[in-house]
Amino acid sequence: MATIEELSEQLKLISDKSRLTILALLKEREMCVCDIVEILETTQPNVSQHLKKLKNGGMVHETRRGHWIYYSLNVEDKPHVKKILDDLPSMRDRVALLRKESCD
Amino acid sequence: MATIEELSEQLKLISDKSRLTILALLKEREMCVCDIVEILETTQPNVSQHLKKLKNGGMVHETRRGHWIYYSLNVEDKPHVKKILDDLPSMRDRVALLRKESCD
DNA sequence: CATTTAAATAAGTAAACAATTATATTAGTG
DNA sequence: CACTAATATAATTGTTTACTTATTTAAATG
């Protein structure tokens, strides 16, 4: 049972279109910042800032591997969010369009 | 399966703290505008505008009865929203504090 | 260890949004 | 039918928030 304030915060976090798209992308697979930049067609700082908010809200998890920092979903303990993400259209096609070496 | 745009809109609608509180109140029972004004301790136009947004988003239903217009929940066809509201703390106590004749 | 590159942070701008104050509807009832 | 009371709308203000541009940090690897 969450407070209204907490729930409001969480909903605001995922209600942004860019962040919701990022979460939908991470449903397909983990991704580095530059992957997301390429798909969203926006700037790197913009994506970094959204990822920071998602991380602070406990929605994603980050791990460095080589040059890149990979972000992945972390919503197992958030049933509402999980359900909502389940209902999002698949991003498979857009993810597939990523050039293999886009971030080199 | 909703689009990201639609879902984003819906989440934004319910992520506002005032609107989320209104929905939580309507979970207890239908209410007229002045009831909500009294509980939220804000102005009447503020509540009217939030209600208008909720109505446009299909979250509430209105019906006039005597002097008053009563608003009630309309989320049966919105499973996400319904689940989220289920998780909100009960507003029973705050509703009970309403003076019987608060809106005369 | 210096260079390169991915990502983060800082600072500034613009747009979206909630709240306020003021005014207009609208319907019920004396 | 005029008056009152409840709600809606309009206009304004202030805050929040996303996005951009510029700069910094940090780690990997040659």
C-alpha cells in the first residue's frame, strides 16, 4: 500500500513519453546510452538525464562493460509498472534497426 | 495494446497528486465539487479544472442531482488504473470528516 | 601514462502545467 | 420570473520539467 505522494511520483516518472519509450526498449534487451540516443533520435545528455531519473526511481539498473554502460529493466518488484510495460507495443523492430557497431 | 502516446497521456492524467487524491476519494463514494474542495483545501475552480481533465480522459462520470453535480469513478474499463487505485490508501476517514451539510 | 570516447553534469531556455483570481453560466427554488 | 447557489470558464501568474548546448568526468586501451 503506497502513499499517494509515492505513487504520484512513480507515475510521473513513467508517464513521460521519452522515459516510457526507454522502458519499452529495455523490455527487449539491455542497452547502452548511445543505442537509446540513436533510436530516440535525440541528444546524449537528454537520454542520460532520463536514465538518471529512471535509476533514481529504481526502474533501471546499470552496469559497465568495456567502454559502455548498459542499462536494464529493474521492475520485478513493481507490479503496476510491470503490468503497464507488458501492455506496451513491442519495440523489436526498432531495436533490430540498430547498427551492430553503432556505438564505436 | 495501447500506444505509448495514449498510455503516456493516461498516466500523466492520473499522476498529478490532486487528481490522484480525487480518484481515491471517489473510490469511497460519489462526491460533488464542493465536497472535494473542502477535503483538498483548495479553490473551487482548481477542483473543477481537475475534474474536467478527468472527465475528458474518461476517468469519471458526472450527474446532476438537485443543486449539485455528482462525480463518480468510471474506471471499470481501465484495468491498469483500477489496479493502481486499488493500491491507494483508504480515504474513508477524510470522507467521514465532511460535514453533512457542507455544501448548502 | 596519455589519448580517446562514452557518459555525466551544469547552465540556460522554452514549453507544459497547476493554481489563483475574476467573471460567466446554469439550474433550482422562493 | 428573479434570485441564489453551485459549478464552469477565462485570463493570468508561477512553477515544474524537458530539452539544448557546453563542459567535465572517468574509464579503457594503445
